[in-house]
Amino acid sequence: MESLFLTRVLDALRSGGDEVLFVQDGVKTTYGQAFELVRRMYAGLPDGGVVAIDAGNRPGTVLLQIAAQLRGSTVLLVAASASAPDRLAAVEAGGVTTLVAEHAADWPAGDERVTTLDELAGRDGTDPAGLPGSVTVVFPTGGTTGTPKLIRHSGIYDGMAHIFAPDPAGPGRTLLIAPMTHMTGNATVLGAILRRESVVLLRGFDAGAVLDAIAEHRITTLSLTPARLAAVLDHPAITSCDVSSVRGLSLGAAPLPPRRLAQAFDVFGPVVGQGYGLTEAPMIASISAAELDGRPERLESVGRIVPGMEARIDDGEVLVRGLSMMDGYHGAAPIGDGWLRTGDLGRFDDEGYLYLLDRANDVIITGEHGTKVYSTVVENALARHPLIRSAAVFGVPGDDGEGERVHAVVVASGALSGEEVRAHAREFFGREHFVPSDVDFAEALPLTAIGKVDKRALRAPFWAGHRRHIA
């Protein structure tokens, strides 16, 4: 039985003809041209094996993924945010047989597995000889300590083929900001192909460029992380930019401060929804604009569990299982119907809405009684201050390295002192252990390649020289 996902993708590419699929830097790529590029890349790839893709947001990146899947290969997507050691470790751990890079010089010289996107694109094309029964994509995850985890996905792609269909209202225009080699960006661009839509590609994030693209291309759908949404909402052009074309703005990757979500509704209208997922389980919960209308208390929720998924709370941690789950970790047994620990702490209300409290490893244990302080709760409270644009809260070593103190880094839109920030937290919580011991100010918070606040970078100077990053 042939893969439903590949069947539908090929049908879209073959029948799309002169319809525009990609727009990047003023250059348009039609569906017909995209299909020809798939044929060329397909001709230059071997059957089977594991094909690693290391490339940025450009048409050839996702088209290479399709070509490799047509060859029956497992595809390993090298994360744009990965360090050089992690990239090498992922390729070796994944048993890669062919490595296709945007820039060959980014990999060790003499590696015979390495070729480039442009080399494959220069081949004479050939039609695929039949379709495999399924596709498998591997997403590396993890830090710089040891071998990264490799997450295998297959069923979610056929699931996408069932879910995504052309919009009766006519083809939309999607703005892609997240890297194609991460789950969010990958699902976004493939979903757009399945819907026969156009995709406007950005190579990276810039708030002004996002607003320019929305206005110029009449963007209908886009996805942003909370930190990137904040930058867009704070951009001077937001008051003059025409964003009326946007029919769907999805938010994810981290909980959004309620004040920011309310502000997004004011700017974009009732088209804003949140989603919650992990690379291991991309679709866990969601909440729509209609569910938020008139229910301000739900602004702090990531929504209800989506059909086909289950979730429960165990000792404060969210556990999930269901249809959007990964097949398993590379080299480990399939996860099957087992429960996955998300590492997120949360609670459900009486109506089944999920509220995330923090990451398990972001909980700060402070004070003489070892009180738990959830960093997200403090961040949301600080964000209520009218002069605070964004804030990051994390634990730093206490005196003599004993215990932890609550530390805040704040981005302010006006003159603000650390003591004023502390007073705001003290008034909101009425308890001293929630009040940051110290407040630093920054022009902007550092972000990872996928747009999350990089707390690891913020923490690092405070924990340098400590054997453990917990006290």
C-alpha cells in the first residue's frame, strides 16, 4: 500500500502547474517548477539508507526531503539550532549514509557522504518509480552533553494527509519563519503543500520583515513563538501595518503571558489561537479564538487535549499518549501506547483546559524552607507591568553556592528600576519568595533559532565554575 502522504504531495506538485508554491526574496517557484526540482534531486539520490539534510529555509530543503522519501530513505533533519558537536553526533548516531548540505564546507573535508543541494538540483530529472508504503523522519533533540536523542516520526505524516485539504475559501498564503528542519516549520510547509497554498519564506526572524511580508503578500496564516510575537507587537510599524488579511495566527513553543495574548487579539482580531506540543508529540492541546472570547481566565491556558490524544497529571507533570506521538527514540523500543513524560508541569481546570505552570527543570527551589517557585508564574506577573515588554526568570546560586535565588532579566520600554520591578512582584504575590532577589535589564532577550527565550545562555554566567547547575 502506497504512502497516502506521498500520494497527496505528488498530486499537489503535479497538478499545481503555474500556481505559485514558494516566494523568497522576490523569486517565485511554481508547483510545476517544484515538481521538476524533486525529479532532479530524486535522480541524484540512492535508494534507501538515511539521508541527512542540513539546509536553511529555501525551496530545495523541503523538496529534497520529499525526493529522499520517494526513494524510500529515512530522512534526518539537522536542527538549525544545533551546535557543531551536536550536528556531528546526530549524523553519526543516526547512521547517515548520505548527507546533503547547503554548504559543504560546514562539514569535515573528505567525508564522501557529503553532497550539496545545488549539485543535486543540477541533475537531469527522472520520475519516481513507485511509492514506498510509509515515510520516516528523524528529528534530533537534546543538549551538548553526550549523544543527542533522535526522535522518529512516521504516522504523523499520513495523519497530516488526512487533516490538511484545500480551503473552500480559496488558496491561502502562509508565512514561514520557523526553520524547515524543526517540527513546527516542517509541518507548516508540508501542510501548505497539501492545501495547495503559497508559502512565503523568511530565512530568519525580524519583526519588521514579518510585518512587511504580511502587508506585501497578504499573508493569511502564520505561526509565532511568544518571544517573536512580543517583538512584532512592540515594533513601531504595528500601528500602521495592514494585518487584516491574517485569518489564522497560531502561537506555540511556550506559554504566552495573558497580557500579550490579549494584545494580539486587539491587533489581529479574533484569529489568534494557541497550541501545545513537543517534538515527540507535536499536537497535544489547542485553544481557538472562539474559546477565548469573553473568557479572560482562559488566556493562561494552552487549551484542551486534541482528539486522538490523552493527557494526565502525575506528581505535577503532564504525561501524554495518542495519535500524534513519535514512533520512539532511535535505538530504543517503539513507545507504542505508553505514556510520555513531557517535562512540563501543569494542571487541568474543571472544563478540561490545560494550564502549564513551568518546565520541571525551571522550577526554582528557594528560601529556608525550600519553597518551589515556578519561573513562568513570575514571568507572567512581571509582564503585567505596563513598562515591561518581556522578562525571563531563572534560578541562580545563593550565597556561597547554597540554595537558589530568583533572578530576573527584564526588557523595559521606559525608565524602570530593579526595585520598582521587585515592588511590582511583591504587590502582586504578597509573598517575598516570589520576588526576584536581583533584576538585570537588557535591550532584548536572547532567542534560540526557533524563537524560544534562551535561558541556558542567560543562566550560564551565574553557574560558571559550579559543578552542578542546581543548588
